[in-house]
Amino acid sequence: MRKILLALILLINYTASFAQSTSDYETAVSKFQSFYNNRQADSIYAMMCDKLKNSTTKDNNAKTMGMLFARFGQLKSYTFQNQKGNFTFYKTVFSKATLIMDMSLNKDNKLVTYNFAPYQPDTAGYKKQ
């Protein structure tokens, strides 16, 4: 009986933490969309954790965002696909392409990573290599 009760408590805690993290990711991807569409690369840079900031500069981030915008256009919509481990996957529809975005946040809801790859329905939520 104690094992069942413990398992139930762990399941409830896991479910509650998943719901919270889903909300955090929803907030992060919404901010990303707004900043990206308004060409506010500095605001996207501010969303990054220190480790990610150390791997780029504000200027390089601005150049990257500019190249993404030129190639893919405006980020029109995003749809949650799934969550695997520390990564949450979104189908992102740009005006010129549809991509899969994977995003990872730290405990302070700062971007640890975000990546884009070609979207294919059968690989939504692809396994990182």
C-alpha cells in the first residue's frame, strides 16, 4: 500500500512539474516569436542563459536573426509537438518555410538552446544527434 501511495505522489508531482514547464516553454516561445518578428535580436539575446551568451555575441546573434528572417520570413505560428527530456519541440510556420524548433530552458527559464531543422510530420520531435 505504501508503494502505491508513493507512486501516486510521484506521479502527481511529475504531472505538476510537466504542466509548469509546458507553461514556461509556451511563454518562452511566444516571447521568441514576438522578438523575432519585431527584429529585436537583443531581446532574444537577453533570453539566453550565460553559457549560451558565452558562445556568441550580441552582434553575431543579431546577424543570425537577420539571416533567419531573410531566409524564412516572419514567424507566423507555432504548435507544440512534444517534449522529450529537456527539449520541447514546436512546429514553426514561417512565411517562407515550415521548420521544427527544439528549445531547452534552464531552471531560471533562460534559453539553454534553440535550434531549427526542416519539418517533416514523421520526425516532429526528432531525436537530437
